[in-house]
Amino acid sequence: MGLPSVMVLPLLIVIAAGLYYIYNEVMQLMSKSLVRNKVVVITDAVSGVGTECAQLFHKGGARLVLCGPSWDKLESLYDSLTTDADPRETFAPKLVILDFSDMDSMEDVVAEVVDCYGCVDVLICNSSMKLKAPVQSVTLEVDRNIMDINYFAPSTLAKGVLPTMISRRSGHIILVTSIQGRLAVPFRSSYAASKHAAQAFFDCLRAEVEEYGIIVSTISHTFINASEPPLPPPVEEPAPKQNALAAFIASQLTHGVRPSVLANEIMQTVNRKRKEVVLAHPIPRVALYLRSLFPPVLFAVLAAGVKDSVLIEQL
């Protein structure tokens, strides 16, 4: 007796879901073997994404160099990773204090990072400073601080590890950035400018070092669904009015990118050597296409969105 036609589609969906699950499990097992013994530097290991990355790469047997501005938080992360860990399968991480707002210390930090193992196989630049404020309220000092953290610091670190990568003719540099490095939205002028600068730098770097066998990847995401206190003082703004269209669109974009999902994407990027990844919902992706193909349309939408800033929050 044949299978009823009404059951064919659900059965195909179940089979496809099963195959997808098996594929992901196999890729995760392969991921662990591919990063084993690799020297992996995480520039902000104490952030949500950095901690998730540290756990993934540590389980995979990578030789971690964990960086961050707080020694207490680094030690806490170290304890969480090494407690109950099998020393035959994992390596105890190295810890390095790194404050991206202190550019004068960058040269010493780079030397300390490289000295940990004598080389760097993977550099993950995931530090970032966010700011939401009208253009006229942002001081020059804040502008410079954001550029230091979001642009000058990662570019300086990349330059610092390049000599060892070039001499070994291998290496992977990853910039974890925002989709606002491609798409500027209102009330994010300084933040978007710094992300555009970083995106351009690493795009240029990718072409320049390809002949040495060095991979440069950028991972552009929307907002991260993790509560992190902003570094600068918040700027008070009047509560915006929200129309029905804005409410509907916002309801489709309420979850953001979870740190664990982004960390998995970083691991996959290392393993598959992908040069460019965009983690975004459909609406931000459409906005990217509009920016390239129909910029006047996007400009009009963004200007209207200032009155309904809930739309801007999702980009």
C-alpha cells in the first residue's frame, strides 16, 4: 500500500531536518579536530561572545590566549575552563591584559601575545564599543575613544601579528564586526563610522596578504542578544512614537543574534576559511541591497525611521 500523498511533505521535512542535524553534528566533531593545537587569540574573552568562543575553542584543544581589560574576569574564565578539564585533551589558557582604549600599551600587548607561544594561528578581534546618540551631542573625545577601540586597536593588533604569520605563510585573522560597517543608521554616527573604517581596513588587508597564505575574514552581525552595559554615559532622548508598520517589523526582529550562535559561526569560519559572513535577519539584508541598488529609497526609509526608532534598534 502506497504512502498517502498528504504524508509526503511532512515526511520530507522530517528527513531534511534529520539530515541537517546529522550534518551539524559531524561538522562540530570536525571543528574540534581542525582547531586542535592551534594558537587562538581572543581579544575580548570576557564578553558574552568571547566567553562562548573560549569555551568552544578550549574544548576543541586550541592553545588559547585570552585577552581582556579585567584580570579578575580573566581569572574567573580561566577557572571555569580548566575546572574538570582533561589536561590530555586541552591546554591551560594564557591570560593577557588588553585595554583597547589605551593605545599607548598596544605595542607591549602585541609582544606579550606573540611571546605566549611564539606565533599566532588565529586572531579573533571581537572587542567593540557601542554608542547611541544624536550627532550634535557626541564630543570629539568620545569620537576618538570609539575609533581607538573599534578601529585603531584591531588594526594595530592585526599589524602586530602579521610578521609571524607572513614568515610561516599561514594564519587567520577574523574581525567580528557589525552590519553597521556596511549600513549606517541614525543615532549611530560614531559607531557606524568606526565600523566602516574597520571593514575597509580588513577588506584591504585580505587582498594584500592572500599571497602569503593568510586568510582574513569579516563576520557582520546585527545586534547581539546579550545585556552589556554601555561604556559611555547614556544620552537621554524623548520616547519615539511608533506606528503599526514599525511595530510589525520590530516584532519580526526581537531575538537578535545570541552569543552562542555567533561563537559557532566564528568556529565555522575558522574551519571553512570563509572570507565574509553576514548574520542578519531578512530586513537588514534587504536594506543592504537597497543601499547598493536603490540608495534614495533607503535614505527615505531611514529618515522616516527616525520617528520610529524601534526600526533602527534592529539594525
